[in-house]
Amino acid sequence: MKLTITCGIDWAEDHHDVALVDETGKLVAKQRIKDDADGFRRLPALLAEAGDCAEGPIPVAVETARGLVFAGLRTTGRKVYSINPMAVARYRERHRSARAKSDHADAMTLADVLRTDTDVHRPLPADSELVRAIAVPARAQQDTVCNRAPIRSPRKAEGHH
């Protein structure tokens, strides 16, 4: 299956690098977005500028399937592919002379994986309504646990050891 535009998103804790490539592998657009509501608003705008529409949504490849932007992508109905990081590393080694990792280069690599090898990867299955209903509170709970300040022992706070 030949795709006109493909998107790759390299995930990081607080931001994501997005790359869009055309059918020849030429970079069409790139952008760094935050993993927040503003980042999720900016991503569809970037995709729309490249020709994304309801009849022909641009497929997206990601390494890490977590975070707000990823969760938002899952709700758009587009095909989202989670590509194993080891496969991305091997693909990068095969196609780039420099072995150094860069977020932008990895975003382009992810887009290229879809451009050239879509037929050997499967999109993630669509979430059912029940899964979507559970995912929101589960993510909120996970964020609460991850962002919780460490609890200090009262004895240490008083200077007792």
C-alpha cells in the first residue's frame, strides 16, 4: 500500500518531535509539540496543512504509545502504528550513515517506516467505548501517582535518624 504523506512522532517525556514525509521520503513538515492540550491542538493543524482530511487521514507511527497526544490521536479514527523502538533503531542504522540518535531524525525514521513498510506493520486496534471510558480515569490516576511528592518520614523531618 503506497501512502502519499506519512507522519512519525518521536516521543519524549515533555515534548514530541513530529515529521511528515511525502511518498519520496522528502520532509514536508516538522514541528516540536508539547505533551499537553496545546500540543494536541497543534498536531491536527499540522496534519491538515499537509492534506489530512476525514476521507484520507494521514497515518501516524509512534514508538511509545502513551501520553496525552497519543491518547488524543487514538480518538481521531486514523490509523496509528506503534513501532517497536528496536525496529526503529535497526531501520535508522540501515538508512542513515550517522549512527547518532536525534529526536527529529527518529520522527523522520518513523514516518519512513510507514512510507516504505506499511504492509508489514499493523495499526493499533480501535478502542471500544468501554476501554475509552476506563482509560481517562486510569490515566488520571497514573498521573497522580507519578506526580506525587515523596512522603517524608516524620522522624527524618524532626532530625532523628
